[in-house]
Amino acid sequence: MNHSRRKFIQQSGGALPILLAPSIFSYSSPTSVMEVKIDEINLFLINVTKERNFSFGVWKNRQHVMFNIKGANHIGWGETKVASNQPDFDLAEWSKAFKKLKGMTLGQAIEEVRNQFLSGHWRPIITEGLLMTLYDLMGKIENKPTVKIWGLEGQDPVPAIFCILEKEEEMVVKQAQIAIDQNMHRYVKIKMFGDFEQDKKNISALRKFLGPDAFILGDPNRGYKYIKDLKELSKIMIALHEAGMDGVEDPSSLNKEELIYLQANVGKLSIVPDHIMRPAAKSIEYFDERMGDYFNLHPNCMGTFAEINDISKVIRASNKGIMIGDSSLIGAACSFWQQIAIGNQASWVEAMEKPQEQDAFLNCILEKATHLNKDGKVAADFKPGFGLKVDEQKLISLANAYLNI
């Protein structure tokens, strides 16, 4: 998609079928790959001390776990954000539930993780990190890019979106300068706080700094939920649009009918539904193209990946845009989600590396499949699995905690 400040051109994915809850075996990995035994599971805890501000509170720090899973002399890598404001997070206690995956076959492990989520027992912060690691291992054993095993057809680079999480106008502008320095200033997301005057001031300052061509996405994290009247909420969103905001994620806690009303009554402003799209397996059932112009598929909230690919087909078939969001990711999951974005022909991807916040894992990468090109888009040179090769011993030395299972 090509986006300018006032013009959005949607590209259709054509009429695509809705596939409901496929098993792993709907993909074309050979049986022999799925019979490989899982030999080892390793967890690496990394603390991030960069403060992040939201309408619902402040993260003084946050905790990420990098996974690797080994089998058949190959290593799969993954990541999940497990906690915030818990610098003493207990890896051993957290991992008790999935220790049983060791010794299973790859096929059994993938099916077990999926079933644990779909039956309501494991949360996405467990299942997504494990599944991306297992799928990376699957592709490496088969010697094929996992997105190609899945049958995803997207090849073209996808715009990266930079996220600003600051309350003060001066800090907003400083972060916008980092976006420019990192060549990620064409698409910028700004956290909002449900305070109209403050949000308007920050959006205006960001628009003035970035100029007329940048796409600015606001994210109040439902911070305007105290506004119960939809007409009043629409007026506020229109005013923020006039201040420089092109799109907005979940301004309030809205159901399907309310989202449809809001999108129909905010002029050229694009609504980007988020919470209603969680998890992917359920979003297929109640998706309605009238709810927004773009739809956010949010890491650490979707649960399973086959269903992400399915709902992406539905969104594209409706001539709407796909946003691949972020969960403040800092490591292995970034390249994974970037390839999900490319394969599913997303409009932009937020799950980008953040060296200004934490670079321990980034400093251990030996090889990866994605990079940011000169146009501020993520491009992929697809490799087996998701293409990550990592200096494991260096990562052990840099991690805040390490656990071998």
C-alpha cells in the first residue's frame, strides 16, 4: 500500500477462502520433519530499563525471554515479553508448564502448544514465543523459509512504523528525531493518554516536526473510554485528525457496532481496531470490514499463527489494510513478525528492533533475514526457518538470567 497524509490506496488480495482453525498438518512439512525429537530448551531473561508510558500506567522496566529449542542439530529462536516491573522474574517457575515439550516430537510439541491455547489453558505470552521458536526450528530442519512452508505469497518490503511513548511534548520531539535518525520517520505511532488537550498538543508538535507526508497513528490504549457518547467521541477524534493524526487504534472500549459507527462518522480518519481482533482464532468469527480501514494483529495477544494467516486473508479480501503491531519486542521476535508482515502483505509493521532501549540480543545476532531498506521499509532475504543465527554463548553472558531445560 501507498499511504500519504490525505490519501490511502488499498490493494486487494482477491477473493480468498476463510480457513477455520487448521492444524499444523495443513501445512506442507514432511512427516519426517515433524517426527524430529526436541532435545533441549533454553531460556534467556533480558531486563529492559527504558521507561514506557501508557494511558493505563507506566512500565519502569520490562522483562523479555529469548527461547531456543534444539533438535536434529538445528536451533529455533523466539521471544516473548513476559512481564513488566518485575526485574526478579522467576524463569524456573514460569517454565514449569512447558518443560514437558522436551522429548516430544516437533509435531507433537506444536500441536500441544496450540491445543493448550485453544483450550484456554496457556496465555499468548507462552504460546506465541514457543510456537515461533518451533516453527523456526521446523523451517531450518526442512531447509525452507517457514513463511513459504505456510504458503504466504508476500514478497515486497513493508513500511516500518516507529513508536513514541512519551507524555511531554519535548520528549515526543526527541523521540521523533530518533525515528529520523533510524530512517523510520515516514510512519510514526504516538501513545495518547485520554487527555484531549495533552494529546492534541503532542500530535500537533509531532506533525510540525515530521511535516505533511508522514503517516501519524495515535494509540490511546482505550484511554477515551470515559467518553460514553459516540457522537462526542467522534468529534474528539475529528479534532485530533485536524491536529495531524491520520489513524487511531482503539480510542475507547468499543464493540463491533460502535466501531462501525465511529469509522462512518470521523471523515478521513482511519480507525484501527485492536482488542476486538484478539485472539486470532476468534477474530475470524466476528470480523466486519466496516469496523475500520486497517486492523491490528498484535503480538503477544493473537495466541496462534495459522489463524493469523487466515484472518489476514480475510482482511485482504475485504480491501482493508493489515497492521502488524508490537509488544515492545527487542530481539528474536522482531524479524519473525517482520516476515509475517511481508508474507501477509501488511500495510506496516511495528515490531522493530529497538537498540536505543536494549541491544544485548542484537549484539549476539550472527545472521538474520530482514533489514530496513533506504525507503524505511523492512525487506526480507528469506532463509530457512526465520533465518536467525545467534552467538548463544555470548547471549548467556549478556542475559540477566539463563535456564537450560
